[in-house]
Amino acid sequence: MDPVSALFIFSGVIVLAASWIQLIITASREDFTWGLFALFLPPLAYFYALWEWDKASDAIKMAIAGVVLLGLGVA
């Protein structure tokens, strides 16, 4: 693995983790139960973001950027 691929993968993982944390914070502000679901079931956090697009659109955009960075690192 060359250093550029490693940098893309590392950056993608960091951006995905940041988007998940942002989703936890957004979901917790909406409802305590959603915050717990987002914390313990990360895929559910992204479903919450799709349902509440107006509140969590930034986190979804960050997640898409993270997936793109991971894709560039793997390719």
C-alpha cells in the first residue's frame, strides 16, 4: 500500500467517525432515545439522518465524503 492510499483510507475513516459523532449529537438533541440508538447502533444513526434530512444533512454529506475517500484509497 502506497502512502497516498493509506492517507485516503485514514482520512476517510476519520471523516466517517466525525460524521457519526455529529449524528449522535444531532440525534441526542432531538430525542434521548434516538441518541442512544445512534450511539449503540451506528447504521440506525444514518437512517435517522435520512428521515430527519433538514437536521442532519451535514452529517450525511460528511459520511458521503468519507466513503468517497475510502473508495479512492482502496482503488
